[in-house]
Amino acid sequence: MPAGSCGEEPTVDDQIDRTLRLLWRDREVRAGEPARGRRPTLTVARIVAAAIAVADADGLAATSMHRVAKELGAGTMTLYTYVPGKTELVDLMVDDALVERRLPKPGEPRLGDWRAQVKLYSDRTREVHRRHPWLREMSRVRPALGPGQLAGQEYLLSIVDCLGLPPRLAVAAANSIATHVDANAALEAESAHLERSTGQSNDAWWDQRSSFWGKYFDIEAHPAMNRTWLGGGFDQSAGEQAAEAYEFGLDRLLDGIERGRYFED
């Protein structure tokens, strides 16, 4: 039920505990007794799926408990008996989206070398962001500690662990990869969102501002930009530039990690 509707206000520890219980609800069900009696028509999984559908269509701001309840044909207060509030709901949405990456689990077969395995993480993470552009709004500093989040960290650490890096550097390498992939996936999702919401491509947006270069751009103040321009450095479309920057950055990052394995901590 909504906090403060009756009884005492939940403590911070209570809020953390109930969120973790919801995030790991599948494990608790497997560990518990078999369900008996008639199954409820509404479940946490259905609520989260409906919330994700709303956010995909109309953005995270539109994903209120009232809106989700309406999509499910249920009363708003009914939802609170399953999920305490929007904060917890968003955590569940994020983690369910990350689970969609379907990253190989420990002991499952993997294809290719370590770089190919990083590429798999990259491709699937970017695809999830394309399907759910609202993920770009979520904190990567204080994530929800659910199965989807931990699966990504476990997968990356298992890859860099094979390189023989000391534990501290293995964490640094995994975090560097995740930061590069997540940040660029968020930018890509934002770009797609802007094009959909405005009906204008990024190239068209830049074309509308082409007069800037003739009226305001000072060659003497920006000689490096001018040389790059004349050399064709900006000839690609905005999308092509972003894609090349992403791949170039990831390749150089992996080159550096690979070289780092030959140096002592």
C-alpha cells in the first residue's frame, strides 16, 4: 500500500528489503512451497510488463501506478498490494529489461574469444536500450541489485578473469567496458527518442543550423576543427559518426585492457 496510508512509515531498511524481495521473487518462489489454490489474476510480472509497455510507448514520466492499473483493468490501490510504489516499480522494470539480454550463464557454452564475448555484451545491451529508450534515464551509479544487473556484472568479470588480471584491475576493466557500452547505448537511445518525438532526423536538425558555420564559426579560433572539416572528418551523417566513434572507442579500450595483462599491478 502507499507509504503512510496506515500504520507506521516504513524505514529505509524496510524499503530496501521489500525491493530486494521483489527483485529476487522468482528465486523465493522456487525455494518455497508449491503454490496451492487458484492463481491470482494479477501478478508482479504482469504489472512490470504492463509498466514497461507504457514506458516504451509514452516514456517513464507517463508510467504512473494509476496508468499501469488502467492498462491492466485493475484498481490503482490493488497494484499497491503487489508493488509498494513507483520507485520499486521502476527498479523492477529496469532489471526485467536487463534480463532480456540473455547473457550466457556460468557453465553455458560461449562462442569466440574474449573480445567476441564483450561484443555480445555490447550488442545485446544496445539492443535492450533501443527497445526501452527510457533506460537512459536510470542511474548507473546506484543500480537495482536484481538478477539482470548482476548477470551483466558476472558475465563481464568472467570474461576479464580469463585474462589473468589482478582482481582490482579485473573490476576496473569490467567497469570500463560497462561504462563505455552503457553510456553510448543511452546516447543512441536518446537520439532515436528525439527523432521519434520530434519527427525530425538528426541530420535534418543539423541542416537547419547550417548557417551557423558561415555567420559565427571563427576559423582562427578553431583551427583544428577547420582542418578536420576540410579533410572530410565531418562528412559522415550524425548516425554514422556516432556508430564509428562507438566501435573505435570500444576497440581501443579492449586493446588497452589486453596490453594491460602483460604489466604487473
